Amino acid sequence: MGSTLLTQMAFGILPSNAVVSPGAIGKRVLNLYTGRIIVCSKAASKRKKKISCKDQVISRSRSRIFSSVGDSNDAVTHLVDDGYLSCGSEVLGTGEDDELMKARQALSEARAKQEAIQKERDQLIEELARSEAKQKEYIDTILHEKELVVSELEAAKSLFHQKLQKSVDEKFSLESKLVLAKQDAVELAVQVEKFAEIAFQQATSHILEDAQLRVSAAETSAAEAAYQIEKQIKDATEGTISSIVEQSKDAINKALDVAEKAGDYATKAVSAFGGGINPVEEIVSVQSENMKLKRIVNDLESQLLLIRREVDKLKLKMEQVREQANASEIRANNAEKELVELQEASRKKAIQQEEEIKSLLEKMKKDALERKEAAAKAFKAELESIKAAIEAAKETASSRDTAYLRRCEALQRSLKASEDALTMWRQRANLAESLLVKESPLVEGDKDSIYVVNGGRIDLLTDDDSQKWKLLSDGPRREIPQWRARRIRTIRPKFPPRKIDVAEVLTSDFRTLDLPKSDKVWSIAEEKLKDGDTLIEQVMEKETIEKKRKALERALQRKTIQWQRTPEHTKLEPGTGTGREIVFQAFNWESWRRQWYLELAAKAADLSQSGATAVWLPPPTKSVAAQGYMPTDLYNLNSEYGTEEELKYCIEEMHSHDILALGDVVLNHRCAEKQSPNGVWNIFGGKLAWGPEAIVCDDPNYQGRGNPSSGDIFHAAPNVDHSQDFVRRDIKEWLNWLRNDIGFDGWRLDFVRGFSGTYVKEYIEASNPAFAIGEYWDSLAYEHGNLCYNQDAHRQRIVNWINATDGTSSAFDVTTKGILHSALHNEYWRLIDPQGKPTGVMGWWPSRAVTFLENHDTGSTQGHWPFPRDKLAQGYAYILTHPGTPVIFYDHFYDFGIRDVITELIDARRRAGIHCRSSMKIYHANNEGYVAQIGDTLVMKLGHFDWNPSKENNLDGSWQKFVDKGSDYQLWLRQ
């Protein structure tokens, strides 16, 4: 509507409803409203003069400017004009002076308008400045609130860290208290029962783990909340500030551009007036630009409103963040309260357990005192009975000695009578010789004198009272064992040498005896004594009494030691023994060539004195192979090592010196003694007459009819099917026979890879050995001919077998042996795994690890995998000072010249109280050496590493060097 009106006005046409104010003639009025602005178009005259159509009057076209008010009908309220030309009227304008005045007036009005525009521009700039100030205020407010939020967050974080540190300190104090309580509980548990220690450790570890889990959960949640809060605040503030700044810059730039354009238009308008150009058009353009500027200002205000809304949203987010921070603080407080409650509950539980343990300890002390008093009384009574027995034995021995002396006196009297008879026989001999020389016939009374010529023999044994004559004259008797024959040989009387010449007989101080040869007369030393041999009975009784006396002394000594030992020392388990066993392998590959049982029996005292607690004996059964590992009849114990009687005697000697006897039993395979109709050796003989049903069906050589094997196949002999009930029953009976009748205390189980460990568990539970060791031999991991560092798979297979036995048997630590071969050649880093533990079975299950350097297979004359001979001392220093159960090889102890080294290391192990479960900590393991602490009282070093306990910061206490072998090894004991 407005544009149409202006177009009509441009052509000199006014609408019928246009109102012209008479008082406004000669003036130009511009009314500006804050409402809608109507932009007038330019005049259509194009600055041309027009002539009146009736009077021919020349007049200049006039400019008309309208301002609209209201939005409905666009009514014109003011009209400013110098005059107008109507077709129905004739008006003649004034002269040029009036026109000049009007032009000047229009110019002044234009200047006024320009000033108004300038004022509006200044107002816009001021509004922009105010908006910028408001933006700065908003930014400052946001930054201030951000600083407040950050400061609050930092305060919350510092408070949380303080509380967290306090909780950590309380946790550490709780851990220290728990450690102290654990140590006290351990000391109490060692004295009372082992189950108390286990229960207390489980309870304390459970409490500690629960507390650690709760604290870690609180720490994690608080850290996550703080991180999320900080991230949200940072993202929101940075995004909001950056968006506000960018929008403000854009708005300001736009406003400045519009202002510059308006100024340019005003300048152009002024220059147009000065150059004869109509300024009204430029003013209209300026007004249009002014309206655009107002639109931009309105947009800016709307953007500011949006920014305020975003700021409000940010405030809401900040409030939410604060609420989250408060919630995290509440959670932290709750966690702290729960930790305090947990600490209080654990403290109460610890106090309750301590009271229970104290009460139990008091009760057990009372019971122990009562048992001790009862045992002391019984021991005193037994000691009195033993003393009475010893006195009776002494009296018996003295009476026997008196009888023996009397018998000797009788023998001396008989000898004197025999000397008198000798004199008579000499006279008769002289008479006989004189008769022979003279060749005179003998008279009847001189016939007895001929016996003197028989080599000068004077037989003093013809007396009917002589018991020796009875021994020589009663004929052959049953054979006796060789060990008893050797003992008799040591006590039989010594006879003078045989005399042949008569002159020698006459000049000799000894009585001449010409005893029969061994092929004519049965020797006393080789025959069994008769009941009637009184003299020999006295000697044997004296030896028996002496032997009983020594046995009683050893029994008294054992009982005294037993009273001093703790229950841990005396408790026997098949997987660990007492936990302090030192095993001695008492044979090598060539031991069968000698009377081995008798040789070992003589070494029992020596082994006991050296520190061995168990002796591993060779396979006892009759075998196809001389070494005993191809058994036939399991009940036939007459092997290449000796007879069954000699084996029993050897075991008795070991027992008399408190040494366990471990039998090497072969359960995986057994050699048949007969062929089947198919010509296959699968029929067993002896007491256990099994057939093919006792052989596994997957053994390719022996046509077994049993079930498949539960392990590897041993191809040299038929593999026994342990899944058969009758096989397991017979093996259990045989093992119990070896335990009860022969005297074995435990087992070394050969080739256990051939059958499942579950059967081993069944055999151990049935025979109840004091100690059992399984030979699970497996190959280590190598890469390009070099030993791999990671041997976890190898030791895992051994541990799996021990697990299959349910821990009832230990196993040889083949992993440690293989690693020591390389580690002792300046590669000591092999002795520690990534978890800081030893790299063999010892590192995972030390109580079931039996460590060794050599045995009859790896060393001796077989030499399949011999240990480096120059590293034997270092190897024994390692296994004899570390957890597990060490084994000493016969050849090393008696043949290799390191007996003193081994004995010294055993002494160090005993002094330090090291057992199969001792704790250990490895301090160093590199190319230069190896340092470890075992238990609380021993530290050892291998290699040329320059180290001593004073150089270790984490090693407390005062240490004294016990063994110093230079660069090989050194041992320190805590003072």
C-alpha cells in the first residue's frame, strides 16, 4: 500500500484521502516512528520542468514525503510540499528567490536529517557498546561462575583426596594391624594347630580384600565423577564462551559495516545536494539501511536472548554437576562410613578370634600340661622299667661273664692236663722213634705213640666235654646269612698256625694243632650254631644284650628329641614327609654288581650323622634287567642287590638311625614270564598270575585285552591296566606287604606318566606312606638349540599330575634341574620368573617340589643328561638352601669329593630352619649373580656379584657370614 502511494505521488497524483497540512507548507517534516517504516519512491519527474496545461506557467516539481502511522490502512498523516500542480487548478509558483530559500531550507532540513541519522547511528553504537558490555558482563559472570565451580570442584577434590588419603592411611594401618595380628596368629597356630593359622589367614585376607575392593570402588567412582564434572564444565563453558564471542564478533562486524554504509550514503547525499543531485533519494536509501541496521540489532537481541537461555541451561548443568559432585561426595562419605564399619567389624572379629584363640590356647595349654604330666609320669615309669631292664641285663651279662670265666678256668685246667698228656706223648714219641731207628718190633702198649708222628698234631678236642668237638663232629647244618657269618668271623677264637716240623713244635710257645681242612670238617663260621653250644651262646647273648642296650639308648635319645620337637616336625604327610626331609639316593646304575644292601647297612650311621633323613633304595623285586626296572614276580625280593633277608637288615639299620626307607616301586609295567598260545609274552607268573586282561589294549606289542591306557606307553614291557579292579586290589596288597612285612616307609614311583595320578592317589591312601615322590619326566622347551626362558608349560604339566594325585604325592622338579644347567653359566636371570618367583615347580608349589641335580638315569654310567661337574657346588648351594625337598646323589657324596660341601650346606639349612614351605624373596637375578632371602634367617648369593647384606636397603637385621666360597656362593645367617 505504501509503495503504491509513493508511486502515485511520484507522478504528481495524490490520493483522495490524502490530508495536507496548510501549516506545513514551506517546511519539510520527517516523522520517524519506532513502528513500521514506509519507504517512499523517488519522484517521477526526473528533475524536468513542467508547464501548466492551461496558463502555461513553468514550475518545478515538488518533492513529497509521507510518513505512515498504523498498520491497517497506511493513512498519510503529514505531507510536506512547496506546492503542487493540479490539472483542475492553476497555481503559479513564486520566483527564484523563493525557490533558493526553499532549497536552502531543504538543505538545512537534510542536514538536520543527517544529524538525526548521526544521532541514531550514535544511539546504535551506544546500544552495541551496551550489548558488548552486557556480553562482557555475561562472559565475566560465566567466567566467575566457572571459577567458582572450578574452585568448588577443586575444594571437593581436595576434600575427597584428604578423605581418600585418610582412608588409605587407615587401610595401611589396618593392614599393618592385620599383619601383626597375622604374625601373632601364626605364632599361636604353630603352637596349637595348623588349622587355626589357615582359618585366621583366610579371615584376615577376606577382610582385607573386601576393604580393598570397597576402597578401590569408592576411589574409582569418585574419580569418574570428578572427571565427568570437570569435562562437562569445561566443554559447556568453552563451547558457550566461544559461541558467544563468535556471534558477538559477527554482530559487531555487521553493525559496523551497516554504520559505515550509512555514513557513506549520507556523504553521498551531501555531495549530491552540492552537485545538483536530489538528496531525498539518498535519504530514503539511508533510511532503508537504517531499517536494516535495526533488524540486525533485533537479531542481535534475539541472539542475546538465546545466549541467555544457553547460559541458563549452563547454570542448570552446573547445578546438576554440583548435585553429582554432592552425590559423589555422599557416596565417598558412605564408602568411608562403610570402611569405618568394616574396620570396626574386622577389629571386633579379630578381637573375637583373638579371644577364641586365647581361650583355645589356654585350654590346649592345660591339656598339654596334663598330657605332659601324664607323659612325664609314663616316661618316668618307662624309664624306670628300662633302667630295671638294663640292670637286669647287666646282672645277666655279669653272670654270663662269670660263667664264661669259670669255663675259661676249666679250659685252662684242661689245657694244663693236656700239657701233661703232651709230655707223656712226647716220651712215647721218643720211644717210638728209638724203636723205629732200632727197627725193633713194637709192643702192645706202645701202639698209641704212633699218632705223634702224624705231623706233630696233638688233638686237644678229643675231650668229651669239649663243645668245639661237638661243633666239628655233628655234621652239616642249615646255611646262615652271610652278614651273620661275617659277624661270627669277627668273634671266633684265633688258632695258631699249623706246625709240621717236630723241632718247630718242640720250640714253639703255642700248642701245636693240626686242624682238618675245610673240605673234611665243616667250619664253625659257616654253619649255624646249635642250642647246646653253651660257649657260643654266651658270646651271642652278650652281643644281643649289647645290641638291645644300644637300641634302648637310641630309643631314649629319640624320645628326648621328640619331646623337643614341635608338631610340625613330627607330622607326616605323604606329599611332604615332615616338611624337613633330606633325601639320599643310595644307589647308581652299577650298584647291582655288588652286595649293595650290606654296603648300605654299614653306611647308615654315616648318613644319619651327615643329615640325611630318608634313603631312596633301588627297586627291590626280581627283574629281567639287573637294575630292577623290569620287574617280574613282585613278591620275589631276591634281586641283584641282595636277598630279602639282607634288604630287611638294611632297612632295620636305617630305622635304627632314624632314617626313612623309600622303596623304588615300578607300577606302570611288568614283565611276563610265559607266552600265550600266540607266542606273545603276556602271561605273568608268581603270586600275581595276571593274564592279557591286565594289559592295556593300546599297547601295540603285547595283545592286551584291558582298557586303553590313561597315560603314555612304555614300549619295553607290558603296560599294566590300572582301571581293572583286581589289578588295583593286588597292587594295594603288595604295597601294604612292603610296608608292614619288609619295613619300607614310603615310595619313589617310577614312570608315572604311564598312568593317571588318580590311581596314584588311591594307592597312596591305601598304603599310607610317610613320603611319596613321583617321577614325571618331560622334555623342556628349546628354541634353535637354546633353552627357552619361559618354561611355564613344562612345570604346569608336572603340577597337573600332582593335582591329579590331590597333592598326596610330590614330584621331581625336573624344570629346576634343566634351568640350573644354563643359569649357573652366568645366566642367573633364568632363576626368576616375571612374578618374582623361582622358575621351576618350586616357584608354584614348593611343598610338592623334590629338587635334585642328578640321578641314576642322568648321571652315573648312563650319562643321559649329566649336571655340569664344575657347577655341582653351586647347584647344591641352590637346592639345599631353597624351599622344596632336596635330593643328594650317591656318586656326588661318596665319589666326587664334595662330601664336606654338601654336609656344610645341610648344616646351614638346619640352622636356618628351612623347610619345604619356607618363604623366599629374590633381590637380584642378572648375568652377574643371584641373591635371595629364604625364610627369616638365611640369605644366599650365587656368582661374582659384589653384594653383602649391608648393601641391601630392604634387608633388616644383623647378618653373619656362615659360608664363603668366593664367586661360587656365599651364605649369611641372621644373628
